[in-house]
Amino acid sequence: MSDFLYILQNEVQIIALSFLGIVYVIRVIWLFRFQSQRERTYPAGSENSGILLSMMTIAMPWAMESIRKKPGFYVQFAIFHLGVIAAITATFIIPYWPQLFESRGCVVLFQILVGAAFFVGVMRLFRRITNPAVRLISTADDYFSLVLMTVYFAVAVWAIPNTYEKNEWPLILFFALTAFFLVYVPFSKIGHYLYYPFTRFFIGRTMGHRGVGQRIIRKTAGEGR
């Protein structure tokens, strides 16, 4: 392994990851400057139940009308995000636990996950370009982020075998893109996951307070069957 690749896998990633963490801490502190007010209405349900249901929405696709009508979107969502998890995990396995990728089965599993996510990325990009309604609400960041993620998955498939003895370029590209992502993500739409627990908490508390959360879940679950 060259000194350049070693530094890219270690020091550069640590610096980029530290930058990401600092920006996230600042953003969370900024979020907590705004104190939410409870509704001045008579409570008709349990806030705690509403919060729990809201947090679990991601695991209850039948609770969303769009998914009930087009379940393929949820499958795409799951595949895409499993690919993200696999690619991120690989960035830690390759420099700190490379023995894991000495297993052919493990390499193939990771390649399948990120490869499937690549094809979902291509499908999403095609839909964003060809669907007039989606194209209308798309921004430059939407296109750039999606193209970047799709390219990242393709490079990850190439890099995961970790065969730097034969060719370092797949690993160099993979970790260069990873470092770029760590710096870019907090300022792009990809950083939406930072807000997930906060938005779901406030939505869930409101729905639980009004007593509508439980009824919505029961109704949509019944429709899903």
C-alpha cells in the first residue's frame, strides 16, 4: 500500500469525519435554540404513544398512502439505504478490519448491496429527469447528490474487494469520494437524516396530543390488509 492511500484511508478520513461531527453538533445546538410550544388544546390522546408511532413510521410502510399505492417505492428506499449502510461500513472495514473482506462471501454480500443501490440510484435519477412533477420540484442539489451517490455505489463495488496489491485506484477513488461526502453532506439534502428524530418527535407529540395517531395507524393497517 502506498503512503498516499494509507493517509487517505486514515488521517484524511478522520479529519473529514471530525469536521462532519463538529458541523452536526453546531446544527443540533442551533436546533435546540428554538423551543417548541405545546398545543393549547385539551389533550385527547397519549403524547408518548404518538411519538413512538411517529418514530416507527419508517418501519411501517403501510402507514403511508403513497407506499400503499406504490409499494415498489418502499423497496427502492430500503435497497438504497441498505447500500448506503454497506458502503459506509466498508470505509471502516477496509482500513481497520481488512480480514473481514478476505472472505469471498462477505465481499460478494457487500457488493450485492451496493450494486443493487447503484441500480436504484439510476432508476431514481431517470424518474427525476423524466417525471414532470418530480422535475418541477427538483433542485440542483437534488441532481448532484443523487448522481454523486450513484457514482459512489459504483466505485464501492469496485473497491470493496480491497485488492490494493494489484490496483490502488478503486480504493483511492472510494476514499476520496468518502472524504468529500463527509464534508459535503452536512450542507446538502443528504443530511436530512439529522433532522429525522427531531421532526418525528414533534409530529408524533402533536398527533398523540390530538389523539389521532393511533387511529391513523389502525385505519391504514386495516387498509393495507
